[in-house]
Amino acid sequence: MSKFYHPTRRRFLATSTAFSASLAMPAISRAASRPVFSHGVQSGDIDMSSGMIWTRTDRPARVMVEVSSTESFADARKLAPLDALPGSDFAVKRLIDGLPADQDIFYRFTADDLTDINAVSEPLVGQFRTAPASRRSVKFAWSGDTAGQGWGIDDEGMVTYATMTTHKPDFFIHSGDTVYADGPLKDEVELADGSKWINSTIINEKRKVAETLDEYRGQWKYNLMDRHVQAMNASVPTFFQWDDHEIVNNWSDSKDLISDDRYSEKSIHVLAARAGHAFHEMTPIRYTPSEPGRVYRKINYGPMLDVFFIDLRSYRGPNGASTETEMTDTSRIFGAEQLAWLKRELAASKATWKVIASDMPIGLIVWDNSKERTGAEAISNADNGAAKGRELEVAELLRFIKTAGVTNTVWFTADVHYTAAHYYDPNKAQFQDFEPFWEFVSGPIHAGTFGPNGLDGTFGPEVKFFKAPTKEQGANLPPSAGLQFFGLVDIDGATEQMTVRLMDRGDTELWSVTLDPQQRRL
């Protein structure tokens, strides 16, 4: 009987060593031991006719795939099987294409043990809905920052995922810091009130910083142990992008780990390669043949929405003062090729709304060295002046959007561990050659809460709303404090208006705004 995935922690821990234990079992006993899907299902990068699906087995297996438009699988279409092998840590994913638009799609995995084809798993089912070809209403959620700053899976689990799932979004944008490969967990953490936070679920890969490929894989497997994450993944597609903690804090190609005693592997290039491998292996992100490992991409989600995922990590220059007055490789954060791609795709977009999903905010000041308040870690350089350093590429992009007549661009991001709404007004900016736009910030999903950050005035940001810890509350609040945030976006099929709501873990609506679409300028 097919069923959706709701494993217990006991079942997960029992199956995590099944492959190694089976080597010592008699042949008859192994035949009676069926393969298990160890980390549920995932789907992602859904458009009008296709989508990615993912799962993982506990041993070498041949994974059978069926697709249907009904939960009963009465009209099931069998696809070519996938081989789950040690080289991919038994993870498999594939594109399902040729799907009808605006249709509920059910997919079912079944695994045959490669060493005994008579040992067959229980079926595992997930679902998603393809993007509409007509103007039907669309809803999506976004947030970032999962299992950071020492806050892992406690007895309640990652509750914000459960809260988001109740809204039944068409998809969820994970805006980065999808894992914390540089954030080891302890069994318990002393809280300010004298109580303790108990990480009731920990695996060995989370007790140290990740360095090996298997340790980076373990960061993903840990998050997928959470029951709320599993439940959301079974019914809501996730569109992933990354930031720094997938590799190491404040990662860039010039990151120096010589003085960081936690790392025996000192090459940032080796760590980035292993982390990137794990990221693409453990998520349902699409594969780009022209640049394997690429994260930036566009997803067309019907006539009212294009989502542009940008990558402000992989192509940046070193973190520094960011005060260059001319464009150089050092001052870049998009990189020339990605920036050209984004301009081209924005200009070609026929969608009503162009959502730019960014892993970092534009106007918020994020320091590379927060204690000494030095070095630009994000875009802003904190001088409140003319565009310099990394701001040069942003200025170039904003000018292009204006001169090309691209309308209805809205930015969504996370990174700073609190929630806010910013309105960028050229009349209040030092660089003024752009049209006004909104940027919405939300997070963390399940990590420490910080903020608020200062704003750089180069692009004229105005804080319309924020919620962050008070001075009395301090920084790095645990998820149990309630200051965990996500956002909801509704695009109305009749009016094409976009409503953005900032929400908290308890499902309280903190603030909202409704934006009217503008006609494209010629």
C-alpha cells in the first residue's frame, strides 16, 4: 500500500546502519530485509510541464518510479528505473517532464535491493502541482537559515516548517544557509533563563565542522531527519539556493582558514568542491549542462511569475572594504556572466512579476568581521555614498531594469536572521538612476535570531517594518523564543496584485502589503 513518508527518529536511526549490518547477515535473513527510503522525498524546480524529484535509499538499490495525476495511481506512467549506489550516497533524483500544466502530480518510488531483487521496499509517495498556463492564483513561501548557531532538532522539531505547510503554498523558496556545515551541535545548550535547549537528535556528522564529502552530506541528512521537514517535502516543492554556511562562514574564493583550528583541511577550494557536490546531490535542484554545479537559474511559474535565483557567493571577489570606484574582478559579487544572464532574462520575461530570489540583502550592512565592524560581507559598504565596490554591479543592474522598461521586480531574501520590509526610493538615494522597488527579508526558519542590522543609504532604503530581538532579549535567541520568521506571497489570478505577508513561527501575521502591477514600459 502506498503511503506518504512519516518516519520516526527510531526508524531512521535503525535504518542508518542497515547496509553495513546486512553484510554480516545470512542470505536468508538479508532476503527478508527490505530496502528503506531513509530520508523521505523531495521535489523542486517545478514549472508548467516538468519538475525534479528526489529520494534516498539505505543500500544499493534499483529505484522504480511511477507518475500519476491521481493519488490512486490509476493512470500511472512507469519511468526508467534509477540506480541508488554508494557513489551518490544512495541518493537519486530525476526530471519528470511532459506533464500537463496546473495539474496535481503524484510520484511513487519503490526500491529493489540490488543484491536480492526479491527484497522490495514499501512504496513511498510525494506530490506537487505544476505551474499554471493561465492566470490562476499562486502562493509561495520563503525563508532561510536551517539548524544554525547550535539550535538543532529538539523534541518539538523544526516547527516553522510545519507552520508553513499549513498554508499549502505552491512552492517554498529556501533563500540560503540551507545547512550549517560550519556549525557543530552540542547535546544541550544553557539558556539565559537557566533552562536548557536539548538537541534530542544528533548524528556524528553534526558534532564537528564538515570537511569530508560524507560530512557535508551528513549536514543534509540531519535536516531531513526532522519530521516537519519530511512532511513538508512530501507535499510542497522546495526551490533551493545557497549562501555561505553550506561551506563555511563568510565563504568566498579567498577565504583563509589557516588560523581556524577547527579545520584540518585548509583549502577553501577543496571544501567548496565537496560542499557543492553534496548540495547538488542532496537537493532537487536542476542540472545545468553548460555549467555543472551552477545555482543561478530562472523558473517560469506561469504567466504571472518568473523567479530568478541569483548566486552572490560563487563569483564574488574577496571580502574587503568594497570601495573600488571602477568595476574589477575584486569588486564583483554577481560576476560578469551571471549579471549578463540576469539582464538578458529579465528583459525577455513576459511574466507580470519578476521575483529576484537573492541569498543576501542589498542595503543591509553585513560585516565580514562583526566584532571589529570591518569588511563587506554582503553588498553594502556602509559609507552611505555613491555606489562603490560591490554596489557597482547592483547599480548597473538597477539602471538596466529602468532603461529596459522592466517592471514589477521584487526582491526576496533572508541571511540576517530577522524579518523586515524595505522600500528603495531613488529620491532618497545617493545613486538615483533606478525605479523604486521592494525588498522583503525573512528568516530564520530554525536557527538563532539576531538583528536588526544598519542600513546603507546608497540606494535609498526605507524600513517599512522589522521584527528582531530587543536589546533586553539579546542575540542568538533559540527557536523556542518564537522569533522564527517566514514570508507568504499571494498573487491574485484576477487582479494580478501581489500581497506579501511577514509571518512568525506561531503563524501570527506581523505585517503585510499589497502591490499593484505596473504595465511594462516601452
